[in-house]
Amino acid sequence: MATDYSRGDCPAPLVDAVHEGLGEDVGCHLQVVADDAITTLEQLSEQEKDPLYNTLKVSLCKIGSVYQALLMCKHAKLRNNWSIIVGIEDDSCIETNDTFIADFAVGVGAGQFNGGGFESGEYISKYSRILDITREDGSIAYCGKKFR
């Protein structure tokens, strides 16, 4: 897979297969996402011991505070050069039209935003906010060219 595609995601449950089948250099080609149950710096420190991981998924609904989420993003990016995916968790929080999570994603320099599907206005409002931010400030090139 790593040789056929220039970029892709590998979630935590598939990491064992990645270790066995693709080798250690797979992280150069794929985003290997650390377990999205990570909600503290201590848990992040445990995950970073595996050199295969290179991406942190941040779900504000699961992390205790915005401050804690900021610390985790800073730690992941500066200490490990990991990419960041900011997302919502459909099952764990009630969605509203509040767009703070979109501002948070741009603010931490996340390479990707997982804001849900396009079936409801609550999700669309978050994607629209990201587009508004990039229109307001042309110097912000959000999501894309580099995932780290």
C-alpha cells in the first residue's frame, strides 16, 4: 500500500499488520494514527515510544479541556514532528452549529479536519468556518500539501 499510494492513513488497530507487513519505514509514506483514546499527555508519551506512529487524532469531546488539547498538539508536533487530525466523535458528543472546533483545527495547524459527513447543518457549519477562515486570511493554507 505504501508504495502504491503517496499518502494514506493507518489507524491504530491496523498497526500490528503494518509492523509485520510493511516495515519501519512505512511512516514516511503513511499517516499512522495513534490510538484516538489518547486523552492525556501521559498516554501520548506511551504511544510515542513506538516509532511507527506519526499522527495524533484530537477529539475535543474526549479530552478534558481545550488547554489539555493544546498541550497535546504542541507536544505531538514539536517533540515528535507528528501530524494532527482534529475531529469530532459522532457517538460521544452532541453536535451543534458551534464552529469553535474548526477554529481550533486551524489554530493548531492540523493537517486534516474530520468534521463529520455532509448530512446535517451541524457538520457543514464547521467545514464552512474553515473555508471562511482561509478566505479572511489568504496566508492560511489549511489542510493539504504537507500532512506534518
